[in-house]
Amino acid sequence: MAVNDTISDMLTRIRNATRNKSKTVTCLNSRVCRGIADVLQAEGYIQGYDVIDDGRQGQIRVKLKYGPRGEVLIHKIERRSKPGRRMYTGVGELPRPLQGLGIAIVSTSKGVKSDRACRTERVGGELLCVIE
């Protein structure tokens, strides 16, 4: 099956896997999806990820993380910038999800970064998604 938007496909797979309390989920491999997985790992939302070579595009196996009593860490994943309507934000207009407890993932000219990293480096870009 051809997937036109690999980012929203990845976010939907993670959303569905956390609802099912799965330990791992596989997503399609791309540079942006690896960047999103890097940000999620750095911010503590996932345990880690592996890149699996399947001879074609490849896949990413994401190891999900839960709280000490099994509670879900990712309550809401919302895609903001879509292929039909791109959303670019400056550093001053970046959202603060849950007053700083959530993160926004931004694709910048310096790579895929969280909103906190964008504020420290004073760089804006395309607002990919918001995680609460």
C-alpha cells in the first residue's frame, strides 16, 4: 500500500499502539520519521528505536514507554502541518503544549527538533505535531 504522508502514518501507528498498550510498533523509515523518533527518545516518551533494513525503504521499530504502573505517557498526538496545508512558525509563535509539560516537534533547517531546543537555538520552522 502506498503511503503519501509517512509522518501522519507514523503518528497514527504510535497512537494506536499506545491505546492497545503494545510494547513495540513498526513504522516506515524516512529521515523525518527518524528525527521524530530521536526527539521522542530525547524527551522521554519512548525507550528507543531500531532501523530495520528490509531491502526497500526500511522500517523503524519503536519501543514504547509506559509509567511505573503501566500508565500511558503519550495521551494525545496531534498532527499540525499537513501536506495540504503547511504550517510554518517563527520561534516566538511556537506553542507550549500543557504549559510546557508537552512538546511540539518542529522541522527546522538544522533538523527535527523539539520546541524547547528551537527556543534555545532561536530557530523556527514547520510545526509537525504536538504531543501531550
